[in-house]
Amino acid sequence: MHHILLAICLTCLSFPAYGWGFFAHQRINRLAVFSLPADMLLFYKANIEYITAHATDADKRRYIVAEEGPRHYIDIDHYGAAPFAALPRSWQEAVCMYTADTLHAYGILPWHIAQMMYRLTQAFKDRDINRILKLSADLGHYAGDAHVPLHACSNHNGQLTGQHGIHGLWESRIPELMADKDFNYFTGRAIYIKDINTYTWQIVLESAAAADTVLHNEKIVSDHFPSGRKFAYEKRKGKLVRNYATAYVRAYQAALGDMVERRMRAAIYATANYWYTAWVNAGMPPLSGLKKSNLIQDTVPSITERMIGRQES
């Protein structure tokens, strides 16, 4: 009943882009399907529209579930300097050192990915198609978030450096304008992850290492960009909205090089690797013949509400 009520609530709301942004999250999940081996590809391809459409459900829950927000990020710089050796990678050890409340206050993304992997593995073992699809969509979302530098940084929206809005600029505006035109999405075949914990933390550390570049390069571009041309108005869903101007987005993208493309491609690959590893760990159960019951759709129209907890725009 709780899940039914949650889904009904989601249908009453609509949302702006958070995490990678709706466009990029959906691209990541959709393209990850094509990196799967044949035994999985047939099943996932048959359900690719669900996997794609529900890539953003985790963000939607941030508007109605207070506990959801911290699952999307980790302010790892709160725990010292890279490589953050003071922060235990084990959840139990981290709780003993910092308490669960502190961990939730600064984000639990890598630990939540581990929990999602366990749940998806169990769903494969049970051959429960509804749970497989829902958890696959959600896991792809969290894997995508782990690849975003500002999801591993306390200055997550430039609020500490006068760069408010950089979150959406990097992870939403650049992909929306450039990904399908300029990005190379090819990743190769999914591989088995031998150590899920180490694999996930490496992704997070790579994101954290890139955060300074994300912020520094935008500051340089902003300081040298013609005054009054940084923002422009454009029509979205029949309304005029203020957004970063295309010329500014292109200038920032040029300053970053291929960073956004590389992180998006890595997110696609990691998502496929997570799905594949969960299936292998479940004993590689046959996926043919699985029949799904009616899944409640969480597709939404447009936004009026604010998310609970940390804002990212």
C-alpha cells in the first residue's frame, strides 16, 4: 500500500532536472541496456521504455520522501582531504566512527548503491520482474549521480563561491544541448565487478577529484564572458524561462574539454556493469518468460513543489 500511495503522489507532481537532469539520466539508462550480454539484452531491450522513463523516479521521490535526498550525494570533502582515508568505506565502520545521523547529513550515495545492488541481486534470484525493472531503473539513477563531480562536493551548487546554478549547468544544460550531437556514447560490453565496494568508491573519488575543475573553469569563463550575455530566455512548455545562454554553455563546455562526455559515458558503462554483476551474483537466472504485472506509472507533468532537504537549483 505504501508503494501505491507513493506512486499516486508522484503522478500529482512534476519536476525540474536534478542529478544528471532528466534528459541525461534517461539517456544513461537507455544506452546501458546495449552494453549487456545477449542473455540480458533481450529482456532489458523488451523493457527499455520502462527503464528509460523511470530513470528519474529517484529524483521525484525527493519531493515527498525526506530520507531520499542523502541517497543522491556525498559531501566527501567534509571528511578531510583526498583520498579521504579517515572515512571508512564500510557502512558499519563509518557509523561507528561518525554516527548514522552525521553520515546522512552529508550524504550516503556510495553505501546506498551497495544496498541497491543487494536488492537487485535478490530480485533476480526471485525472478520478480517488477522489482528487477524498478530497481534497475533506480540503480542506474544512483550510478549516474555518483559520476557527477558536484554530487561529491559540499559546494554542490556553487553556493559557497557565488556560482549558484552551476549544478544544473554542468549536468543538465550541457548534455541537453550537446550530448546527442557531439558525445560518443560507445562503452563496450559490460564486465563483472569483482569488488562492488571498491568499484563504487573509485567512481566517487574520481568525481570528487574533478569538482575543483568544474568550479574553477566556470569562474574563469564567467569572468571573461561578455556582460549581459551569460543568460537568455527561451520557451519551455509554453513559458519563457531564464537559462544559461547557448553561447555560454558552449564556452564552458570548451573549457572543460570532454569531461562531461567522459563522465556520462562512464555512467552508462557503470550502470550496465552493476546490472550485469547483480544478475551474475544471483546465479544468472533465465530472464525469458518473465511476465510483469501492471506497474504503476510515475510519469509526471510540470513542477510546482520544492524538493525536501537540499536544493540543487
